[in-house]
Amino acid sequence: MSAPRPVAAADERRGGEILAVFDTAFGELLAADPAAFQVKFRKMAASAFAFYRGTACLFYRDLEDLENGAENRAYQDERTSRVWVHGDLHAENFGTYMDSGGRLVFNVNDFDEAYVGPFTWDLKRLAASLALIGYAKALSDAQITVLVETYAAAYRERVHALAAGVGNDEVPPFTLDTARGPLLAALRSARSLTRFSLLDSMTEIRDWERRFSPGAGSVELDAATRYKILDAFDGYLETLPEASLTRPDSYRVKDVVGRRGVGIGSAGLPSYNILLEGNSDALENDVVIYLKQAQVPAVSRHVRDGAVRGYFQHEGHRTVISQRALQAHADPWLGWTELDGAGQLVAEVSPYAVDLDWSDIDDPDEIAGVVADLGRATATMHAAADDDSGHSLVPFSTERAIDAAIAADEEGFAPFLVDFAHAYGARARADHQIFVDLFRNGRIGKGLL
């Protein structure tokens, strides 16, 4: 039997830092549902990228230390440090959705961490994720450098075009008509999906009406909890845009259940599914929406602008307002409410959601093509959230502010992201090993500290 490897003093110190950050970010939720976090942490242990996905809290804590000094806050000024940001922009947070006009679009998804902050934080988080994906695919440091440069160039080009006032016809979204390669494959896969298949996987028809099926991750609710969910649902209806409320019967509730097995970032958060009538009496047009307790975004702990914090009623309101700002033609079912005093996010369980799958994207040229498209999608997202989005937090043209900031040091923009990607990618790989050792030796579990 081999002895455990000795732990270096630097690793021990870093392990303490990781535990402290986790305690702040996850402590209360972990105490409430330790089993959910066992699952979350085992998923994070699978790879350095999975660890990175689950640790935005650690990323922003490190970023605050790394940006201690004006020279490390390049491209941030009074305006560009106060724009709508995604907050957890990594290479797997892209996929398909059906927009409010019925068009399938490939773009950024998962806005749970969205907030207002420096635009460079999104770019740095994405760049480091490219370093991790490149490393996992055994790309050389030089090849990873090219990928980050490709992302930076595509972002820069699209931001400049949008700042110059180029119309939507010349800068179209990624759709079935305009996408290519793996993005087009994701859209075609989404198009092959059906609402009926989704409903069939979650529901059944009993006594001529659709109801949630028992099991399959659903939890039956007692009468008191069901009443509270329905009361919260009534509050949600008041947050929907008027354009969504075209057929009152669409919002007739047929069934309500609790949910298990939500994503890696939502461990320990209460969540529910609600089955609705939909846009016709036909059973195949029923709609499933989810109601989920919204979390405190990691980035908010490092943005000390009282005007930003005071703008939001609660985290559910913050998540929805941020998504509506960042995503053009967002889900028409998107809204917020409160349950037991906590802010809730409400949105459709979409039958047309397909995430970008990196598992079969291995050719360096194909990877570069995808990365360029992600750069363009990021720029389009940042440009959507400005003075035209209807929210007073960002009362200026985001794309023009970012364009001007980059133009002030055009030559340094790509190297700025490349250096960060390599440095933080290496940090995340080392942190992953430290995390695995902490977890497997019982130092992360029922209590973090």
C-alpha cells in the first residue's frame, strides 16, 4: 500500500484559500443539502475544466488580487468597468434557444451569474477556459496562444463593426441560415427536437389531462407547499411582458412538482416544475416552466457599486433583468417571483436547448473556427446590453465604450488575454489537483472549515 503524497506548504496554503472561498460561496447551501454538494463536488473532480466551471467564486476572488494595481486593469475605465456582463463566460456556456420570434439561435446561455462589471472579466474567464480545453485536447502552448488570439481578434472585429453602426443584415445572429460547423450542427440538432418528446419524458396523460409522471427526478409536493408555489406563480405572471400575455388560458396550471438533479451550479437550491396549458387546448402544446431559487452571483462580491446592488429587488429579479439585457429576444416565459422570502427565477424548460459539445471538436482548424464564432457571439452579447436595452444601469452605448477602450491600445489587446489565459489555466489545473486531494481525504463535505 503506497503512502499518500506529501503536501507542499504552498499547496496547503492554497487549499486553505480554496476552503475559505467555498465556505463563503457554498457554506449555507451545503449545510442545508450536503448530498447535493457531494454530487456537485464529484462532478467538479472529474477534470480541471469541470472544476473551473464550478468555481466562478474562486476565479473572481483571484481576479481581484491579480488586478490589484492599475497596470493589471487594462481596458477598464469609468464606462467599460460598468457594463452588463455574463459573469460565468466559459467555452461550454454557449448553445441554442428558441427566441421570442420562433427562430432558433445559437448564442451565449446560462445567465445565473450575470451582473454589472468590467467587460474584460468575461473575456478573461472565457480565455482561461480555452487554455483548459486546449490543454485537455493536448494542444501546445503555441496552439493555445493562437486560439486566444483568434477569440480576441473576432471579438475586436465584431465590437468595432457594431460600434460603427453596422446593421443587423451585415452582423446577423447565428441561425440555421448563417451558422456553420459545430454551431450549425447544434442548431440542426435542436431543430430535430420536439415539444412532444420533452413532454413525453416528463409527463403522462391521466383522465384526459396531462400530469407530471412520478419519479424521473420529480418530487411530489404536500398541499401547503403546492399552495405556496401557486401563490408565487401568481406573482410571476405580473413580471411578464405584455406581449407574452396573449392567451390567458396559456397560464392555466395543470400540475406542480419538486425537482431533483439540477445543474452543477445549482446544487442545494430549491427548484420546482410547473405544467401549463400552453398556446392551445392540444395536449402536445403544453409548456413546462421551472421555478428556481436564484443564487448570489460570484462577481457581485467583488463589485462595490451600491447603485448596482440597490437596483435589484432580489436575485431572481437580478437574473431576469440581466438576461433580458444581454440576450436579444429572450425567452417569453422568462420572469421572476418570490418564495419564502427568496428571489426566484422562472423560465421555460425548453425542448430546443442544445449545448455546444466540445467532445468531437478536435481538429485545430475547426476549434479555431468555433472560437472565432464565440468571440463574435460575446461581442454581440455585450453590445446588446446598453442604453437601448431599456435599463438605466448602463446608460451609454456599450459597444462604443469598449471599442474606444480597445482602440487606445490595439496592439496589447490579444497579448493581454493570452498572458492571462496561460497563467490562470495553469493555476486552475493546479487548483483542481489540490481540490481533488482535499475532497478525497474528507476535508470538503459536511463542513468546509
